[in-house]
Amino acid sequence: MNILRSLILACVFSAIFVLLPGAALAQDGNFQERVEKAAKWQMENYPKSRLLDLYKNFFQDKFGPGHIVADTASAGAYIRRELTVVKGKSQVDYVETTGWEGKFVRVDMALLKDRIVSYPAFFDAFIKSTGEAEFPGIEQWSVEWKRIESIVLQLYPQIPNASEDSASIDKLLRGGNYAIHHSEEYSKAYNPHYRLISRKIYENSLKPLIESQNK
């Protein structure tokens, strides 16, 4: 009977982890530390960030670039048009990690402008990256985001427009959506031009090209 009881309890607890999004995160002792590290890095390097921009960083890590690619032809045309306005680096580093897991990186399009990587190599890495995200459910992501938001606001309680941004994000998620643009303040201050690329793909394809240029 004791063995049967143990098996039943194990099944119950397993079901709890499945049915309660974010429950597994509570078991990750590094979750808060890693969220804090990611938020601090962004605020130190991009102090004009609003809560919207921090949210964008974390959702990009979770969902990757798939949400903005309708087809490869239009994606390629959009990149070529955007390249015409890229004047130089728009990031502190050419390549910057997203979120707390670091599944994706923001790769500055100045790498193309500065001829450090070729357009075919960059575009191929970008398109391949669109299939790398796992796309968690909106409910699961909503729970995770609220935990992230709580940590961020503990660190930066005076971040401008936090209440307004939090309400906007909540409304977005309740509507079954998750993607947003950078805030107007962030866009004006940093004029970002980058694409999200899977860290795995970046390390296998683009990183060797960048390192070869630095030798």
C-alpha cells in the first residue's frame, strides 16, 4: 500500500507541474539571479529602456524570430531595405544575449554593413533560427512574465511608465498575443537594427566568421 500511495502522490505532483505554468521555474534556484543579471545588463547599457523594452528582451528569448517571418522572400526584402538606413552599430556589442535563458542572440545588422559577415550567411542563419523556438502557450508565458516583471520592478521601482506598460502588456497577453515593438524612447535613443538568431546557430555559423575577421 505504501508503494501504491507513493506512486499516486508522484503522479499528482507531476500533474501539478504540468497544469501550473511556471511551477518548474520555482524549482530553478538560479531563475531570480539570472533574471536580475539580464535586467541589470540591459538597464546599465540601455538606460532609456522602459518595462516594454525589458519585456521584449525576455519574450524574444522565449519565442525567437518566428513571429516576424511570413515568408523568406519578404523577410529578405525587408532586411535589404533596412540595410539602407543602417549607419553603424546600434548595440553595445555586435552580438547580445536575450532573456534569462539566452536561447537567442540579437545580432547587429552592422555586421553586414561592415562586411564582417556576408548577406547569405546572415540571412541563412536568421531563417534557420525561425524554427528554433518552442513557442510556449500564452498562459504559460504570462505566468513566467509576471514573475520576471516582479523581479524587474523590485530592482527598478522607479522605471518610467511602469504601471502603464504593465497594463499594456497584460492586455496584450489576455488577447492571446505576445509580440511588441520597442518603446518610442528606446527607438529614438538607440535606433536598433538587429535580427534574432538562435544561439546554437550563431555559434556554429556566424561566430567563426566574426572570429576569423578579428585574427
